[in-house]
Amino acid sequence: MKSQQPAVKGDDKTSPPWVEKQIQLALKKPLDVRFYGRRGSAGVSPLVLHFHAGAFVGGSLEGGSCVAGLLADAGAVVMSLDYPLAPEHPFPGAVEMGYAALEWAFKARHKLAGAGAPVFVAGEEAGGNIAAAVALMARDLQEPALAGQILLSPMLDPCLATASLRDAEAGPVGCTWADGWHNYLPRLEDASHPYAAPGSAFRLAGLPPTLLITAQDDPLRDETLAYAARLRAAGLVALDTVLPVPTGWPCSYLEPADPKKAWGPLLRERFGRFFATALDARTAAHGAVA
């Protein structure tokens, strides 16, 4: 799917202060995106395509502003996508549109984040699923080349059978995830597709370095760590972090950014380290070519 140049919309007066601009991408279905952050003083910054939370059926650019803002605070230029939601747009709608947006971002990376800027995908909860699926799709199609993926409490397994999830199943959050999966995957046969459930993908080789973040009180902790273990078993770079502080994840992802949240600085620091590693690898690769 070939993307086109976006039509620029007017600035959103209700946007958080770190939003630089909001535009509309003229893809197969026009989609809004918000950009956060500015190119660094060195001339090149990481460029991140971000997918918000919402159990596949909800969420918004506004709800994704907390994580997107932390990614920008860590030094990235962030492009947060208002992807199509289920049940109106079940699988594979969001993944296909996410990949089209990635194609556009990769082609525009020189203007957005500097010449040869490393490109990442990132997402939390359902957005983590879509980010992981887009990374698999980019690998299978052999483009664009990703520098990494950042997955926070990703929804990776529609079976909902992990120990950390069982404690949440009796509550409204557990029902939200079950309903979300049901609406996202109305055809049972889709549940076995690796782009629908990346946690059960058989072939992981060729994926970029991955940062996976969860927390002790996160119901999605077990599937996050299981995916990290599978990536490492496939010989890939997979860095996982279990935050030791109460987070209220994944519900608190959708809350406005709050400097009093203990997990905010922890996320920013881990994002920054991951980006620095990618930029160092880029510099080393350029030096080797020279």
C-alpha cells in the first residue's frame, strides 16, 4: 500500500503543550496523527510511530498523549496515529493502516527527524499489539528497516490465560479485554494469525531489538515477559523491565500526563537508554561503511 503526502490540518487548540502539530495522512482511509517533540541539537533524533491503548475498540490521540509525551521527553520525534478501531474496523484494518503510516514515516524521516534517522514503532496495551504486528509485517515485506520496537503491557494473546490476567478477569478491566479481543477478531481463524496475536507467532527471527516494559501490578505482565523470553530464545535482543512501583497499568496509560506519577521518570529513562543504544549502533554502522 503506497501512502501519499498528508494534508495539514489546523493546530488543535486542546492539544497538550508538547504537541508540535496535528496533520491528516491521506492513506486508504484518512487518519489523523499528532507529532510530539523536536529534532535534537545533533541534527538527528529517533523517529517513533506510536499506537495508543484502548483494547482495540477505544482510546484516542488524547488518551495516548501520556506515553507519546514521555517518548518525546526521552529525545524522540513521535508520530502518534489515530488508527481505525474495532468493531467497525476489525483485524487486519489497524495493522494494515499502521504499516501504511510506517511507510510514510520512513520516507519522510529525513524531514521529520534528520538524515538517516532511526525509526521505531511503539505502543501500549492494544497499541503494543499493533506495534508488534507492524514490526512483523515490516520484517516479512523486508521494508522499512526498523531500529527497534517498544512494547508497554502489550495485548499479545487472545487466550487470556496467564496467571497475572486471571486476577483481573473478574473485574471490569478483564471484561474490557475479552470484549476487545472479541470485537477485534470476530473470525475465530484470525486468532492464529501472527499479526493478530504476535505472542503466538512461530517465526520471530529478523525482528529488530525490542524494549518490553511491564510492572508488578500489571495484569498483562506475564504475556509481556513471555514474549521477551521467546524473542531472546530466537537469538534476538529483547530488554524487559518490570517496574517496581505501583502503576495502575494499563488503565492509567489513558490518563493525562502527571509529573507526580512515579513511573513517568522511570519510563523516560528507559526510553532514553534504548534510543541511545540505537543511535550508537547507527553511528558505528556509518563508521564501518566509511
